[in-house]
Amino acid sequence: MKNEQLIFKEKDVVIIGGGPAGLAAAISAYKSGAKDILLLERDSRLGGILNQCIHDGFGLHYFKEALTGPEYSQRFIDMLNETDIEVQLESMALSLSPDKVLEVSSKNGYQIFKAKSIVLAMGCRERTAGAISLAGSRPAGIYTAGAAQNFINLQNIMVGKKAVILGSGDIGLIMARRMTLEGAEIKEVLEIMPYSNGLPRNIQQCLNDYNIPLNLNTTVIQIHGKKRLKGVTVAKVDKNRQPILSTKRYIKCDTLLLSVGLIPENELSRQATVQLDKTTGGALVDEHLMTNIEGIFACGNVLHVHDLVDFVTEEAMLAGHNAAYYAKNHNLGDKNKKYIKVMSGNNVSYCLPQQISDKTDVTISLRTTIATRNKSIIVNDENNNQIVTKKVIRVHPAEMLRIKINSTKLKKVKELKVSIV
């Protein structure tokens, strides 16, 4: 059936996802003048992943105080409740077209919405044992770290007594502490890279404070067990991340937690023909966080995986503001503006946004490929002229870096290259 034959419910702004990004984007769109806003969330409550993050440390940048995940999200839910923004819970977005037609399955039945602008805020999902091709059987006792966190914190279900954690991402580190506090023994945390992928404070507070060993350049090469996990074989890896079989050893355990990376939930983005970045897995965006599809914006972990929810909020506020502006004006200013390509240079894995104009100040977010100290972020133009530089005491792949560029420095620039030296 052609779209023109369907009955649409028209909206100014539709936000897909009710986690921290979606909440902030909705509030920002409302404050920026959007009149008819719809927030869709597939879960039975708002808050997203923060609902199960009962540890503190959230809000240090945005609110200047340490909050738990539920406390952080509740502040935005309270703000949302002071508006007339329409919220639909238990509502799954089934499809999204390039002309911003959205099909939704909800408690209200099958719905079709036509939006003037869309904000993609679907978050991300964890890599599973299959995603990283772990060898061996698939007995009970193998969980992603986030799934284990959900079981323990929200459902009061303990997942095991003796655990190995593969991957040193922040959720894995936090679950090492959480399971220890519940009486489990964490045998080891293993990391295939030569450095931890978690924040330094989590290394200290979740591992060092509890004498939990972290073994770098190490991975699981075999799973053992039929009905229930009985143990894992682990080994050191070489510089190409291939197992060194002479170093293999067996660890007896009944639980394996996986903290091996996150994948942005971009199935809807692909349906809408949004161009994706091969490195981030998220959308290619401009300084307004608009994708290649006019009126479709992206923010939060569906755009690129963040280490701090405070930065998710700041990013989502920008996306919501621009979505509201686009819904009202059907553009974001000069349609004939020329874009400046932003590229990754030495020791940088990605930069975002990937293209900008010289019309507004912009903050570039970036990830490094090295773990070291006392370096500088340097931004050069196509002629290798230095545009801006910023000294950083610590650079680490686990921590997102940011550098602000004034629009006055972008006149006549065609390309930017961001490096860490």
C-alpha cells in the first residue's frame, strides 16, 4: 500500500527511545518551541539502561553531583512530566522511511506517524558470545554484563557463584564489584587489549579496591560445560590478538560475563537509508547532528558509544533543539552551505560530527587509539595549517575527548584533520 493511501497521525517531532538521550532530546525540543512531540519507548517505563545502573557516578558534569542511574533519569522524567509531551510506552517502532513515516506497534494497536522531524535515540546493544565467535558449547551461565546487571539489580536473581569476566568495559568492571558484594567470587577479569577499556575510576573502585585481578592481552579460547558452565580455557594473545597456545590455562567457574563492546541499534536508521559510519556503527552527521536524510537527527549511543551519560545529555539537547527548529522551518538555514569534511588523523579512531559548516561553533568528539599521557589534540586544515590545539593530560581509548572550534577559524577551510600527538 502506498504511503499516500494510509492515514497518518502527524507530529512535529518524534523521538524514538526513552532512555537518557531520548528524554533530553524531548525536553530540549519542547523548550525550543516544538508543539506536538511524541516520545516512543519500547519498555514499560522510561529511563532506558539507567534503570538498572544503581551505582553512583552519574551527573558529575551535568548536575555537578554524583547520582545513581535511576536518580539521573528521574530528574529528566520529572522535567518531562511538567510538559505536554506525549509519551507512549511499550511501543515498538517497526519501520522508518526516508520521508519520515514511522510504523509502530503499541498497546494502542498498529499506528502510522508522519513526522516533520525525527530524533533517533535507540541506544545500543551488547555483543554476545556468538558475536565474538567464542569457541565451545553454549551452556547456562554465560551472560552479557548488562543482562547480569538486569537480573541482579532489577529482578533480584543471582547469576552465579564463581565468575570470569571477559572484557574490561565499564559495565563489566561494575559487575565485578556488584557480584563481589553479593558474595560471588570473581576469579579474573580478562582483556584482549594491552590496556583496560574502562574508566580509570572504575578500575580503582571496582577491581583494585576488591583485589580482583585484571589480566591484559588475555582472552577466552574455549568454553566448557553442557547444561551449566564448568570452566573456561584462557590464553595470552600476540600483537595480532591471536592466542599463544603455550600460555593456555583452565579456570574453573560457573559463570562467564561478557563485556566486549556495544553495537548501536541502527536497524531503523538503515531502513530510512541513513548513511552509517564504519567505525562508530552510528550515523554520519553534521554539526546539527542531522543525518544525510533531511529532518532525521541522531544522538546518544545510537550515534556513537559514550563513556559518560552527561555527554549523552548534552548531545541529545542539541539534537532536540535542531529537530524542533527543522520542524518549524523545514530547514536549518542556508541549504547551499558548503560542508567541511572532518577526518581522523594520527592516533585517532574517529571524529564526530563527520562534516561541519563554518556557520556555527562546533565541538568535535573523538576517540584515540593509544593509551598514554601528556599529549595534544591538534586540528589542521587541508594545507596542514593549525586551526586549534588543546593539551590533554591523559588520553585513553575508553575516554571520549572533545575539542571546541570557533566558526571564525573555519572560513575558507575545506577539510579538517584531527590528530593526537
